Amino acid sequence: MPVAYPSGSPRLRPADLLVLAAAALLVLAGLAGVVPPLAAVALAGAAGSVLAGARLSRLVVPARGDGPAGDSSDGPDQPHHTGSDGPDRPHHADRDGPVGAGPGRRRGQRVRPAAGLLYAAVLTVGLTVAVLPLTAAGLRVAVGAAGLGLAAALHSAGLLLLPGRVRLSLCARLRHAVDIVSLGLSLQFAAWVLLPTEQAPLAARIAVAFGGFGFAAIGVAVLADWRRRPGAAICLLGTGATQFGLLALIVLLAYDAPEPAALATVPPLVTGALLTAAGVRRVAGGDPERAGGPPPVWPRVSAPAGIATLAAGVHLVTYGPFTPGMILLGLAVIPPLVVRELISATDNRRYAGRLAAQEAYFRALVSGGNDLILLLDGTLRVRWQSPAAARLFALTDADVLGRHFADLLHPDDAPQAARLLDEVLAGARPTLLPARMRDGYGVWRETESTVSDQRGVPEVHALVLHVRDVGERRRLERAVQQLAATDQLTGLANRRELLCELRARRGGSGALLVVDLHGLGAVNDGRGHAFGDVVVVEVARRLRAAAGAEDLVARLVGDEFAVLTDAGPVLAYALGTRLLAALSQPYRVAGPDEVRLQASIGLAEVSGAGPDDVLRQADLARRRAAQLGRDRIEWYDAYLEEQLVRRLDLERELPGAAARGELDLVYQPVLGLADGLPVGTEALLRWRSPVLGTVLPAELLPVAEDLDLVGEVGRWVLDRACRQLADWSAGNRRLWMSVNVTPRELVASDFLQRTAAVLATYGIAADRLVIEVAEPRVGPELPALVARLAGLRSLGVRTALDGFRAAHASLAQLRRLPIDMLKLAPQRTDAAEAGPSPLTSVVVSLGDRLGLEIVAAELETPAQTDAASQAGCRYGQGYALARPATAERVEAYFEEFPSTSR
């Protein structure tokens, strides 16, 4: 469980107010004589120490689950950057803790040792003050001095272990040492001349001697850390106040001062303990820096002289002349002050050198940069320009200084620039300012200016403009834009530029013609791409010549072009006619050879539709023109859109249809033409979509093939058909079930295994299953299909060729395909009223010689049925005999016959 470490700022809390109120009451009681003064001091000091110790103990052993809502919260571990009054940049002495811990937690963990030592120091001060009333009068000074020494050692060790301490440079250490010695000697001198040392015991003199330098060190450290480490500075103030209060109490006891005088030590003792705890809490919470610059130097230089002078004056008024020892000690204060002045003078010279170097760097940067820098006053007049003005823009100070900035700009750009600068003066966020500015030769230069409001900086107090010449960049941008919008081979607009123009004309009138060339691929393959490129360039020339001057001609892809015109529908169609006439002419490129191309043009009106929609509509019309025979123009209409939407809906809904239970089978009986008895059925797929309604195989299968779902749908059909066949076979009906499969499904590597597994699962005789494949789709994969059909026959499954056509190629395939049944295509069974078609009789005769069973399919009328029977067809199937129906209705239909046979 994570542990939260307290953070805090030195703000008064209810417990602080309670302790301070109790201390004030004890002081009043001591002054009134109700409580002995020394006892009041002991009780007040102990109360402050107990509260501070309790808070410090939570840092040593933090409470689980403490958070920001209580007395603690996590805080960031802030970095620190300065540690002295000089220019030296200190380095961090404490860095991140374990990897993976948050910064607040790491800092809280690092503050534990310091918190523990300061906790012991606070308790030591509290115990020392508490036992003084219980100690014999002669031993109180010694006991107090011992407690002060132990507390000072613990305080020093704890302060040194606080996080955020920096590693100072040698110069910074020397300055701090001189400051401490100077301030310590001044405090020693003040104590010597103000306190009669001959009456003080040895322990008090030792405490005063060491206390002076201790307070000096604390004071110097507080000044150094007040902004950089405010938490540590507060902690230093607290320890200094605590030690001062205890030292003052020892001095008062040593000089047998009146007991009420000891009450004056209560405020430093109590507030010092509370400040110590508050400072450590702030350090544990991150100790953010205070705003401001480096700490001032004058207190460290002026305080020693002021303290020594004030103490000497008080001594002269109170005690009279100085002793030789006092004079020597007073003179000892002067050398550290002199050394400090020498150090300050050295620092000033170093600062001056660095400032001069930085100014030289700045001048070199401004003079050698690629930007012209201008300073504008509140009235937008140029107050200063950088030396680079002459080099970059050939402008002199006489040309620029004192003039309004708008006077330097092109008249068309000046109002906009003045408005932007006025907005910046009014407090708006600065923005990029593009404008044309006249150079020293009178040439207008394209520029961009960044504006920085530096009026808040006393040394600048102006708007700062960085002006850059962007003319070359703009020219390159325009060239790149032209290249990006142009087809490199033909010089026509490209697809991107066409879409941009459509977007610009959205909501207007006009039409878009999409032109597709047929035969260009054959030219590239037969004569090379170089020859094809020449033809494409000639096509582009003809399109430009046929189109109007305001029309946009674009090349979409290799053999697709487009013409965007403002003309209405009639004129746009006339333009399409001219384009067809121009493109259909032969192309003579090199020599006597010529090339002829065909074109299909789709036309769509530019209305409120988006650019992509208009282009898609024209492309749909172009596809229909190609499907209807090429060299023609077709308009886009809503039916094309409906077909597209229908196709997208099918592609969206078909995946998962089998799992959702949306697929269904209907069955169409196959009857013997001689006796009219059912001999088998054909399973026909239906998709009962709740969104699209009933979808037939002619629409479903092409989508399934495109989505690679044919295998999934085919497995479902085979399983469901065999299960139904098993149900019917249980009633002693000798029927066969015909299942249609696609060539892609049939040549799948696992088709034979799946078929055998399904037959075994439902216990069906293999000869009861007939696998049909459509004859028009056999050609491309004939070798693989022959192998798969032979495999099915080896399993005992019968095979059939559906949709057979009596053409020469079809008749040749009969000898190669291992099939058992032949289903004649409807166009070969629709005999005239006089009798069967001669071709039908030929196919039936050939099938008999090959041992094939002939099924006349799609018999729609009684005349067709009679013709098929006369031609010798054994079986028939179609609406004239029995319509497709659900399994229940087909089973009821079978019940009308006493028996069924093969």
C-alpha cells in the first residue's frame, strides 16, 4: 500500500493556535505569580516540543493512507538552481531515488533521517527546559548548557541531511565562510561588551561563545536558502529560534536575573519548535521555490558592521570605556569585512566581464542572424533596428527610425498589420504577421514577422518584431503546390486538384465527366510504356482541345481522365459527344502504325453533393457505360446508387449470418417425367436477413466469394441438407439430395474429408448425395475439378453438371468430367410447341451413351415438360412440376405419393 508523506506550508493550524494560546496563558500566569515563571517556561516549551515532535514523528514513521485531505499530501520534488549570491551554478547533491517511485514519495523517504534527528533535537530542547525547574539552582546552568550542546549537534546533523542541499563551488564556500566568521565575530563582540562575563559561569561563557558562531551560520544559511529552499530556510529559522531561546534562558539563569525575565524565552522556544516541524513538512512535500532572483548581498555585508557598531555604542553609554580585550575583539571584526569587500569587488569585476562578453555575443547574434529585429514603441513607431538591417534589407537608420511601422509596408498589407499590432497592444496573444515590406532598393519583399510583447521588461519596454524575408520560401511553396496539383506526364490537373475545384464549386452548377480509355494497357504491354506515354500525352492534348477554355481537365489514374465544366446537362452531354469523337480517332505516334482506343464516359451533375460523392457518381456512370458496350456516354441515376448501397449492406450483414441462424434452405423436388413420382430434391439456399429480407443465391454468392465466406456458407448448406436427407430417409423414402457447390469450394483441400465426415455423422448412404457444379464456371479450373469429382465418386457420392449448354466446348468436356448426372440449361429445354429442340435430343442421346442421367431443369410450362419427355429426359425439375418450399411442405408433398424410388 503506498505511503503518503506530509507536506505543508508554515500556516497556522488549530493545534498550533491551541499551543500558542496555552503558552500565552502560561506567560500571563507566570507574570501574575499564579505559576512559578520557570515552571511556566518549562510547560510552554514542553507543549511546543510535544506538538512539533508529534508532527516530525509522522515523517519518521508515516501513517498509512495519509493523503492531501489530512495533515499531509504528496508534493513534487522540485529542482533547485542557485545556492549563493555569486555567479556560481551549484550542482544537485541529492537526486532521484529508486526507479519507479513517485517524486513526492522518494523525497519523503529521503527526509526520514533528517526528520528523525530534528525530532530528537526538539525533544532534547523540550526535556532540557522541562527538567530545569526540578534541578538544583547551582546545576541549572550546566544542565541547560549540556542540553543546548546536544540539541545543537542534533540540529546541525539534521539540517545537513535535509534533501535539496547543493554542492557549492570553492568561491561560494569561501564567501559563506567569510560571512559566517564576520557575523560570528560581531556577535561575539556584542556579547562581550554587553554582558559582564566575569560574573558568568564557565558553561554560560562556552554556550555564548559557540552560540554566536552558530547563529551566524544559521543566518547566512537562511539568507542563501530563503528563495531556493524555503522549507529548509524555515527549518533553519526554527532551529535558530529554539537555540536562541534556550541560550537566553541559560544566560538569564547564569546572571541570576529575576525569574519573570525567563518568560521572555517562551516565544522563541515554542515558535522555534513549530517552525522546525513546518519547515521539514514543506521539504517532504517538495519545497517549491519562491519567486524572485538570487538572495541579496547587502545583509551579509552590512549586518556585522551594524551589530558591532550598535553594541559598541550601547557599551559606551552603559558601561563606559572598553577593555583591551574588547578592543582586540572589535578590531578582529574588521579583517573579515575587508576580505568580504575584496571578494565582492572581484565578483563585480567578473560580473562585468561576463556582461561584456554576453553583450558581445548578443551583438554578434543580432548582427549575423537572418532576422531583422525592430523595437516599436506604444505608437508603433520604430525605436531601434538591429545592425542586420543594412545587410538583409539595405535599410539605414535614417530610413527606418522614427517612422510608423505601417509606413514601411505595402499599402494593401499595412491596415491588416496595424490591426494585428493594435490587438497585441490591447493584450491579445501575439500572432504571425505576414506583409510585404519595401527594402532599401524600393523592392517589395515578402516577409513574416513574429511579435513579442516585451513592454513588461523595464530594460526593453517595447514590441519586439523579428522580421524574416520569406520570398524565396514562398516561391518554392508555390512551385511545390503547382507540382502537387499537376500530373507530371501530361501537365493536366491531378486528382487532388480536381477534388479541390469540386469543393470550391460545391452548391453551384455544372457537370463532371469521367473518361475511361480502353486498350491503353494493351498498348503498354505490346509496344512499351514509352510508346504508351506518348499516346497518353496525345489524349491529354485532344481533351484540352475539345474542352472549353474555362473547363478543368484532369488525369485521375493511368487511363482515367476527367473534365469539370460549368455547362448545364445538355451542353455537358454535347461536350461528352465531342470528347468521344476526338478520342476515337486513330493515334499515329511513330511511323505508319496507328493505335485505336475506345472510351467510356460517365456524367454526373455538380450539385450540393460533396466532391468525393460527385466523383463517385460519375465513376458509377462510367462503369455502366463500359458494361453497355463502350464508346458511349451514360448519366448517373439513383438506381446505380441503390445498387451500390445494396452491395455495401450485403457486405456488412453477411459475415456471421450462419452463426446468427439467418441462413435457410428450401427444397425443390425432382420428378420422374414418366410416372411423375419424386426421386430427389435440390437444396436451395436462402438468406433470411432481418435487415435486407430474403436474399437469393444469385445475389448472395458473389458477395460471399468477395468476402471469402464461401467455405463457411458451403459447410452450413452441406450439413443442413444432409441432416434433412437423414430425416427423410428414416421414413423409408429412397430420395437423393442435390447440393450446389462453387468451384472454389470444390477444389478446397478439405472438401472430400468434410463430405465424408458429414455422411458418417448422419448415417447417409453416399449415393443419396449429389454434388452439383455449374458448367459455365468449370473451364478455368478444369484439372483440379476433375480430380475432386473423381474423389467424390470414389466415396460413392454422385456428381452432376448443372446448367449444361449444348455447345462444342461443353460437349467436349463431357468425356473429361467424371459425372453421373447432367442438368440441361433452360435454354436447351424450352422446346417449341411442335416438339423438342434438336440439340436437346442430341445431348440426351450422348448422355445415354455415356451412362449419364439427364435432368431437364427449370421447366416452367407444361409444353416444356412434354418436350423434355419426348426428347428422352428421364427426370424433370421446375415450377411446372413442383415449386421450392420449406422442408415441412415438401415432406407433406411427399406424403401424397404412396412410395418414392430412386
